[in-house]
Amino acid sequence: MNIGKVYDLAQPLYAGMPHFPTHPPFSRTLTKMHGEMVLANGASSAAETITLGGHVGTHIDALSHFSCDGKLHGGVAPVQSYSDGVTPYGVDTVEPIFRPAVLFDIARLEGVEALPFDFVVTPEHLEACGVTPPKGGIALIRTGWGNLWNDARRFITAGSGVVVRGPGPKKPGASG
């Protein structure tokens, strides 16, 4: 049985990495170093603290992330608290995603390393890639912005100083 190849789509986590400006950044620090506290048998351990906001690093938005007119996906009213988050449809309900996928390499199609921040991927671009996702499969769209990951300012603002949406599909008639 051919199970295909697994691709990790995550970007590395490090202090100073891109994050949505209104969310806390990624931070990792040692709170105890080896040797600071040593047991009688000579053993010691290191300890660390890791903090990050919900829009830091590679992530998936849960259906509870956005609402319209006070309703979640399917017209469901959110139940929310600062201690328990938003339910239903929290990210904890998203199962791991292992599916067959195809890559729409729009950056390559356009002959660039990274698409401009305002580039709109159209159905014609997708068709020109000559691939079709299998039933129940996943469509991955490569814009090339992963190449900008190590330049947080450019990744978030395209160098403009103003947060940008970035390249990708856009709902007809939508702005931004």
C-alpha cells in the first residue's frame, strides 16, 4: 500500500519570528539552567518557559476564530470565556490532517521567488498549474512567502510598515 510522502508545513519557532502585531510574540527562556540546583546524587535539570499568542507561527484557524453578526460557522452562537476560550469549534476539535494533496505552485508559474503582497490568485492561475485535488484531498497554494519567514518585518508588512494581507485567493468583490 502506497501511503505517499508526509510534508511538514511548519515554520521554525524562534524569538523575533513573524507574528500578527496585536498578538503576543513567541518567547522562550530558560528559567533554570543545569547546575543551578543539583541533587545529592549529582542530577540536575533545566527548565524553560514558552509563551506565544494564537497567531504566532504556523497555525490553523479554528471555525471558532471568526464570527459574523455574533454567530460562528453554521449560525451557532459562541460560548466564550477568558479561561476556557471559545466553543464550539475550538482548534482542539480539529483532527490531524493527513490527506492526499496537490500543490498549486503559483510563484513558480509566475517565475518569481515570492508573489507581491497584493497578488490575487485566480481560478485561471490554478487551472494553469494543471493539477486537480483528489476527492477529499487538499489543495496547497504556494505563494513563495515562506521564503520571507526569516525577515519578520517584510513577512508581516511587505516592507511597508503597514500590516498586509499577503498574496492568495480573494473572495470576488472583497477588499484587502
